[in-house]
Amino acid sequence: MRSFISIDVGALETLVELERDMEKTGASLKLVEPENIHLTLKFLGEIKESMVPEIEDAMRGAVDGVEPFKFAIRGMGAFPGTGYMRVVWVGAEDNGEMKSISGSINDALRRYRFKKEAFKPHITLARVRSAAGKEELLSLMERNRDRNFGEVAVDSIKLKKSELKREGPVYSTVREVRL
């Protein structure tokens, strides 16, 4: 099953509003469905269901001693950059909790040959399909470069399954580990 470990954000009104503004630019985008908005702590890719207990153990170890916390959603940008955009994101800022959790998960899962990845806290809002409407999208990004979109309270992390369907991905929670 295709999977990842995340913090659910959901249909936060300011982000839904931003997605509507992105649509109005005329840019060629595939927006993330509001109910699917999340922050990925670790992308796992294809895993066997038999690995779920080990992954859950890694998640538990990563949040051991971590109290519930909040992170701010601030700023807007693109990967790999504004010259060539593939992903449009908003930033996520906390006091280091997410980086610590992600690092612990990475370390714990290395023994199972999961690739260690650098963690840049962000929330993907759209994938860019083509350069159409790029100037209008860049203008929107510039206007929102430093904008504060609100806060998210974190009291759990989740192992999610991603089923790719014609209408878009369908995410379901396989395991939830509370802080």
C-alpha cells in the first residue's frame, strides 16, 4: 500500500480561501482536496501491510515525551522554485517539534531501508501541470509570501494510506499515535 506519515490539517478556511484564489489565477493546477490537506512528516511509498507494526513503533518512539503543540502556517512558495514550479505550498513553523519527530521517524526506519530525507515543513496545496497562468500565480504568491494563515493544534500523528483514483487520491488513516 502507498503510504506516508502526517499531521492532518484539513479544510482550514484560510487555506480553502487561498485555493479558491489560486483557481482564479487561471493557472494549470491540481489542487489538494480541502479534506486531504496535511503536513507530511515522512513519505514511505509502497509498503507491505506486514510493516505497519514496525512503522507504528517508530511513530510511538518519535513522539515519546512530546507534548501536544501548535504550528503556524505562514508564507507561500513553490518547489523547486518560482522559476520552475512543480508544487505550490504554504510554510509551517513551530518550535522544532516537527523536525524532531520527522528525524526520529527517519532514524528508526533506516533499518528497514527507507531512504532518509531532509525535512522542510510545508503543506502542499497544489501540483502545477503547466506554465499556463504562471504570472498570475506568481503575483498571488508574492502577495501571500509572509501571510499568516493561522495555527494548527497537533495532538497526534497518523500513518495514512493513499489510494490513487481517477478523481484524485483517497487518504485513509491506518494508525494514529497520540502525543
